[in-house]
Amino acid sequence: MKNTLIALALGASVPSVNAQLVVDPSLTPEQLVQQVLLGTGVVATNITLNGLPGTVINEQIGSFDGTASNVGISNGVVMSSGAAVGAIGPNDQAGSTVGGGNFGAGDPDLELLNGVLTHDKCVLEFDFVPIGDSIEFQYVFSSEEYNEYVCAQVIDAFGFFLSGPGISGPYSNNSVNLALIPGTNIPITINTVNNGTVGFAGTQANCDILDPNWQNNSIYYVDNTDGLTLQYDGLTVVLTARSAVQCGQLHHIKLAIADGGDAVFDSGVFLQGGSFTSSPFVPTLEPGPGIIGNTLFESCFNVAFIFTRTGDSSNVQTVDIQAGGTATPGVDYTPVFPPQLVFAPLQTQIPFLLNAPLDPDGSETIDLILSSQSPCSADTIHVPFSFFISQPDPLIAIGDAFFISCGESVQLTPTITGGFGAYQYQWSTGSTASNILYTPTMVNDVTVVVSDTCGLQTVGFFAVELSQPPPISATLTGPQPLIEGCSQAVLNVHRPPGTSGDLLITLDHTGIALGGTDYTATDSLVVTGGNASVDEPVIAIEDHQEEGEESVIITANYNNACNQNVSATVTTSIVDAPPLDLTTEGLIIIPCGTDSVQLLAMASGGVGALHFLWSNGYTSSDSWVSNSLDGTYNVSVTDDCGHSQNADVIVDPQCAIIIPNVMSPNGDGDNDVFFIQGILASKSSVRIFNRWGQIVYEAANYQNTWTAPGLPDGTYFYEVKVDRSPDPYTGHLTILSKDRRH
């Protein structure tokens, strides 16, 4: 009967929710190898750690549970250049030795590998015999030297050094290093696998000398800055170490890690539990979109399972495939796996393309059992492999919020997670670029529709708020309140800080008083470029109506280019002017005399000082006139607003009219003129007739000045009319003169 040999190869899923890494340093190195690391198909002996027996516990090594972490491996063995428990997160140590302690010397193979002196080595070694013609195991390298010391000369290093029959390499015991960048012979260090950026302590030449294409290796790097479950600053994706061996022959493996260049900033390597196996055929997922380790995410992409023959490829070989797991063939993935693959001579790989379409049924497993003839016995080897189908992270576009001033621009770049392939963008502004420079003219949300290669879509929102614009200021200078027809104020509007050029200011007029009716008003002003402000008079208009106090409210408004409004309001009121009153009193003078009499004007009300003006030139509230002359005297009073009132004062001297009947115009100064007493007190007319009835003299408002020039002596007749008498005075006048001089 044939013996059935079972070898175990475990895959790793990527948890969607990070919790915590668990590390247990209580197992001996021998327990860690035999009970944790080894799968089937391999028998291990002579286990040591740092040259000491495998029965001695060492704090640099332990078992771990990574199911609730971002390590990418569910469980296994962790080795560190510090203490193993130092790997536990979160990532909150800034530049210290993660595990603490001093663990001594370095390792010569690691020094040959990275070219610098090493310290604090952790070296796990054992002999093993494989039942197949190859071995493999999965691992993750991590380090506290990321990202600051990328391309520096402090290079923490690790290596998996395999020796045995037919193996010839540069390291001790003619070993070769299996910890290589996939598809190359370049060792993995922080200077060959990183984020593709030179750290602040590094120089690009230090990376170039190890691998001129080192920046392309960033696809194997995972940044752990501010990570919650792992202490190290960065780590690799899950990688596979694999080599051909001779079936049934004794081999030796040396798993080593150490600090390089100094004894701080520790590093660690995580080995997948049960993954150290020997199998002639190995299925792997070809790296690409939607592939992480042994997990394929549902997508529109075809992915390739690469079935690799690991040992002798000179002959035809067949491998039987049995597919199981929770995933339904033909539904959760298509097409179904073939029952058998046949490898032609020298053929080492057969790809098989399938697609796991998007569906809502959660995570599933694909369990493959590969059965083939043992290369060194008559036994059939049945090797199980587990792969995982997982729903992808949802396509999410995360925007941001910004507060900017009108006229400023902001770069809008969405943060996108999930989805597959190249993203396409459709902005609400019409742009299709991955980011836009946005200059808003109003408060408005900006959206971007992001589509991935598989047609998934999501919307990102950017809230772009305009900060409050600088204020406008306005003042009203002048009397409070304004008086109709009298006073005025000056409206001063000052431009908002930071503005320039001509600014249009609109004015709103509210309140009881009506702009343009009760006071002068305009609807707009312009603050011209180069001027800080503009003035506008506000004059109260006389409307000759009693309206009481009326409120005036003027609001100055400025709208900027983003239609943001700032305003400032001034208030005052308008009152009616106080009425101006003027009273006078006429005079009737008895008896008629030669002195002057006082005329009085009495004024009240108005605004400010009152100013008088009499028709006879006086400018005070009183005036003086002769008491022997009748007349009407006008007086006006004016206030400071120009309001005025007028009144007449009638002076009526009651003088008797006495007319002489003889005059002697001889120039002696006695009785030389025809002097009528009392005639000057009223309006009058005088006519002189000769004996034949001819008018020899005639005057209106006679002023007692006639001297009868050129008339001979004799008898003449007069007619005198005065206003106060209804009938004229008549009589005769004798002109006698001894010396006629006129």
C-alpha cells in the first residue's frame, strides 16, 4: 500500500478591520519550529538560536497572532533584532529601539549581504529533509528604520540562507539567500524595498548601488505611519521564499535578522505558520490589480493562478487538482479549475485565468489540493493550498472643506480609496482632471464623480466656503437732527480694507423720511481708485409741511466679485424748522413835533440768531424816525437758515396845517420861503395861481422850499391838499419884497 503524505501551505487574508497584534515569547525555538513554522513534507532537526540549543527561550523570538493586525499573515513566528514583543503596535515610538535591550554581536552573512557592520542578531537554524524537490515559506519583513533612513548607511538586514547538496553560494556553508525581491537576485533591505523616496538621512546613491531600479520595488511596500496594530514604521507585503532541493537529502536553513550600522531602530521578520513545506507543485496568484498575497478581490479583472513546478522539469509530469472551499465554482469564480494539469518537458509554469465577479455574498475560500507523484518515492503527495475571495474595499472619494477669501484659489484633490485600476474624474465644474484649481465666485459645493476601471462610481464632496469679506464703514457727520430747509450732513463711505480700483456703492434709503423728497438722496456712489472714501451731502429739504420728526436710515452696500455683500448703516432724523414770528405796532403821533420816535419789531422762533433790516437802514430790533413825518417803514427779520418774515410800521403824525398869507423872499433869512407848517407829516400837493388863474408853481409832497423865484410882488392864490384832510386848503398869498434877489 502506498503511503499518503500531506503537506500544508497556508494562505493569508487581509483583514479589513485592524485591532491588535498578539506576540507570545514563551515558546522555545524548538517548539516554534516544530509546532508553528513547519508544515508537512519536511522533517527538522538540530534546532538552535544564536548558537544556543533550541530548548532555551529567547525574548527575540516568539509566536504571533496577526489575524487582527495589518501584518498580512494570520499566525506564525516573529524574529526581531530587539525584543519580539516590541513589534506590538500602535506605531507610537519616535526613533527608539522598539524592543529595548542589547542583544550583542551581528552576523557575518548579513554583513556580507548589506555591506555594513551588524548588531543584535537573531539567528534561527535547523537541518531538514524534504520529501519533495522544493521548499517554500511565506514571510513579511518590517523595520523601524522606514522611512527616515531609506538610502542611508544604517541598513537593517535579514536573510534566509539555504545550504545542501547541489547548492553553491557566497555565504557560509556555501549557502544562498532566499530573501530576494521577486524575480531578481537582489536581497530585500530597507534600501531595496521602500516607498520609493529617499529619507531625510539618506542619499540616493546608497540605494542605486544596491538596485538601480529600487524605486520600482515600492509595489512590495506597505507604509505603517500611525498604524494601530504594528510598531514598525513600514513593512513588506507577504512574500514567498522558494528553492529547489534534493528530495530525501539533508539540507540546512539559517533564518537571520540584525541591526545594520547601529544597534537601534529595530527590525522584525514574520514567518507564516505552517508554511515551511516541500511540494513539487505550487499554485500562486500572479501579482496585479485586486491581488494581495493569497487573496483575490472581486473585480472585473481576470487574474492568473500560476501553477509552478518547483523541482526537476526535464520530464513530463502531471498534477491533479481538487477544488473546494466555500466559493461556488462557476458562480463565485469562473471558469472552474481543470481536474488535471500536464507539464511538458522543461515547462515550469502553467497559468490559469479566472475572474471573481463582484457580488454581495461576503468573503469565501478556494481550497485546492494538488496531488502528484513524490519525486523520491512511490508515494503520492497531496498538498492543500488555501486562497481567499474577498469583497474589495468600497470605492470612496473623500473631499475636504476650505475657507478662502473671494478671489483666492484652492487646489481640490480627492483622496480615493478602494476600487480598481485607473480612476476617471468628472467634476461639477466640467473638468475631467484628477484635481482642479478652483476659484469660486460664490459659496458652492464642488462634487467629483470618480469611476474606476470596473465601472464602480462614487461621489466626493468639497465644501468651499468664502470667508467673511472685510467690512465697509459709513459715517454721517453734521447736526443731529437735521432741520428742514436749514441744515445738512455729510455721508462718508469708506472702502473695505484690501479693495482697490473703482468701487460701486449702492445706497438704500429707509425710514419715514423719503429720500429725494425730504432730503437729497442718490442711489449710488463710486469710491474711485486711489481714494479711500467718498463724501455725499445730505440736505434736509423744506417741504412747507408740518410732519414732526422723521427718521432717516441710509444703508451703504458693497457687493464683491463673489456677490458677497457688506453694508453699513447710518441714521439721523429730520425735524420741521421752528416758525419765525414778527410783530410790530404803528404810531399815531399827537402833537406833531421835531423829535424822533422809536419803532419796535418783536421777533421769536426761527433757527439760531435773528437778523433785522429796516427800510431806513437800521439793523437792530428798533429804528428811529421823525415824529413829524408820516410814512410806512418796512422791517424784515431773517434766521440762520434764511427763513424771513416782513412787517410794516405805519407812522402817522397828527400835525396841524398852518398856511402863511404873506412871504418876503428877499434873502434875509426871514420868511423867505412859502413855509406850510405840518405839511411834511403827510403826503401833499401844492399849486400857486396868479390873479388870472394861471399856475405859477406846482409840487407833490411839498417840502417847504418854494421862494417864488421870478415872480413879481403881488397877490397870488394857493391850493394845498394833504392826505389827512378830505378838502383842499385855499387862500391868497401876498408876495412882498424890498430887495428882489431871486
